[in-house]
Amino acid sequence: MPVLRIPTPLRAYTNGQADVNVSGVNISEALVDLTKQYPALKPHLFNEAGDLRPFVNLFVGENNIKDLQGVDTPIKDGEKIMIIPSIAGG
């Protein structure tokens, strides 16, 4: 199964889990599985239209899915996926 790494600010919604095993053949399916396991995460990842929020960055290995095929990016068994929220400051 692919493993999705949860950033510290979102671990409150995954019962403190840093790594969550997910199923799916692409990022979209993995995110559906993640939000089925932890429904409280959904509004933090998706907007009201069901689209991935623009400040949510997903990486497969070292590659941002925005540079690949977006949520249609294929994933393999054992692949590491990371959610990295954008950070703004001033």
C-alpha cells in the first residue's frame, strides 16, 4: 500500500498518526481513501466544490504532483506521498 505522510498540523485529525496507509492507483483515489478513514480531514484538503485546496501541496517522492499529472498522478505500492501545506509569513 502507498503511505501518506501527514504534516504535524493535520495529525490532530488522524488520531496523531504521522503515516497512513492508503489504497488507490492514483493520488485522487488515495485521497478518497484517506478521507474515508479520517473524514475530519476532508475540509482541510478540499474546498466546497470538491477540488484540492490551492495551499495543499502533494509530493510523490520528491516530485510535486502539480508538475506531474495532478491528482491523476499514478502511485505504486509502497510509494511515499507527502502532504506539505504552504506556509506564508511576513
